[in-house]
Amino acid sequence: MPLTAILTATDFSSGGDHALQRACHLAAEHGAALTALHVVATTEDSEQAWLPPELALPEGDVAELQDLLNERISALCPHAPPLHTAVRRGRPCELITAAAEKVDLIVVGAHGAHRWMDGLIGSTAERVLHRARQPVLMVRRPPQDAYRRVVIATDFSAYSARALAAAAQLAPQAELHLLHVHHAWYTYRLRASPEHTTVPEGALRALEQAAQAPLQTLLQRAGVDAVRVRLHLRFGHPAAEISAFAAALDADLVAGGTHGYSHAAGILLGSTSAALLRAAESDMLLCP
């Protein structure tokens, strides 16, 4: 599916600036329509809930924020394609997901203006991720260029196929590295027994053979040519292995499905995602 419409949400933080710049780059690269949204959290939904109503942001300041948003775009993205800007008041997560109903991609900063709170209540980006029906790109780094190396975490499910298809579409010129991390019973044995520090060679060969059929099915579901994809197999804890592999490869994007064969926990939502979202240094593309 072509990338035709993008929504980016910014809170004027450095993370929001990175997301805005990446969204402008992607819109120009794909010829997509772009909307930039800033949400003024209502007092009861913010960390200032204890403040009296008279200290809330006056209605007139919304217009000033609209001007500020336009100025920010001009400064950060001087060559941005034509785009629509909007300032809304309310619950950020709800308004962002509502505005995204007719777009193909949501772009947000991994951390916002109140980064110190993320570990306590979860960032707005993570809350959007749980609600969105579209792929969500969480931007961590200042964009330098188009994505060059992409790691796609896979469990060979249909959700992984969607992640692979989205990554291939988002980064048409990038290297695509499929990574499957097998969290087998002997992973615990390796941790518990110092004398067993490597995975038996036979186990890796067996995993390689077993992965061939689901790999072909995955590629067919995603509609991605096999020549673009390289499969990598690892044993261990998924979040740790994905982070380490992406760092070693110097990947600038990690992609994955928000669900897997377990459906309820998902490949990247739950404990694995909580660890990965906070440990990974690269941008992340999460697909429902």
C-alpha cells in the first residue's frame, strides 16, 4: 500500500522536533500529504491537574500556538512540502488517534516535553501506540537522511508480515534485516550454567531449517522480494537480542508487529516492548 498521508504530533520538545523533521522528510520522499498536530492537554489530563482553572491556558493562546507551530515548521523544515497544521485542546492520545483515522502513518517523538514522567505513566507515544490502527513511527534520532538499515523483528506471524511490508514501503532503498529471536528452554540453561556459554551448533542448524518454510510464507504475505531481505536467527531474550543486534548493525530503524502468535502479549507489546522501547537507540516502527 503506498504511503499517501502522514500525521505527525509535536509538543515543541526536542523529541517532537525530531518527529516533525522525519515526517517532513518522509512526506517529501513519498509525495504524501502531511498534517502536523499539536494538542494542548486539558488541565485535568496533565501533570498540572492540581492547578485552579484560572491558571489554565487561555483560549486566545491557541491561536498563538498555531503561529508558533507554523514558525517551528519553517525553521526546522525549510524545504517541507505543503502541509496542514492544527492545534487542538483535549486529551493528546485520543485526539491524535482520532486525527489519524484517514492517514497511513503516525509519526511521534519517542519522548516528549516531560520525559522524566515517561517511566512512571508511559509516554504519550506509547499510549498512541496501544490505540492506533495505523503503523506508528517513534522517532528517537535527529533525521540525517533516508533510512539505510532496518531490522524487522519477526515471529513469522501475519503481524510480522505487516511490519515487514510497512518497513519495505517506508524505506524503499534500505537494507532489510529480518531477525527472529528464539526464546527456548535452553536459553535459561545457558544463563544458569556458566559452563554452557554457547548454543549447540545442532540447535542453530535445526532452527535455520525450520525457519525456511515460514520465511517464504512471510515474504509472500508481505509482498517483499526475497533478494531485499536477509534472515538472522538468534537465541535469547527478545528485547535484549533485538537491541544488541540493531546496535551492532548500526540500524537506524527497528520494526515489528504489535501482536504475534500470542495475540494478547504481542511480540513487542508487553514486557518485551517495554524493555525495547526504552533500550533501543534507533527509531521504531510498530504495526498493528
